[in-house]
Amino acid sequence: MITPSVIGGGASLLTAIGGIPWQNLLLILVAFGGIAGFLYWRKNADRKAVAKQVEGMA
């Protein structure tokens, strides 16, 4: 069940985001995208390294 405090918190979060100038919001979104891309790239590289290591054992 969603309580009024959760709804109020969500509303204040939306108000805070709405108060950010769009240039800053774009910068934040680009930064999050860059971080997500980097983490995906690292995960992919690690997966390939493990697969190569396992292939070497077999």
C-alpha cells in the first residue's frame, strides 16, 4: 500500500527535478549514461576474459 508520505516524497522529488534548468538535467543524464556505458563495457570485458580463461582450462 502506498502511503501519503511516499506520494508526498515522490511529488517533492518531481518538483525538485522540475526546478532544475534543462541544461543541467541534460548534463546529469549524459553523466549517468556515460557511467552506465562504462560499467557495461567493463562487465563485457570481464565476461570475455573469464570465458577465455575457462577455454584455456578445457
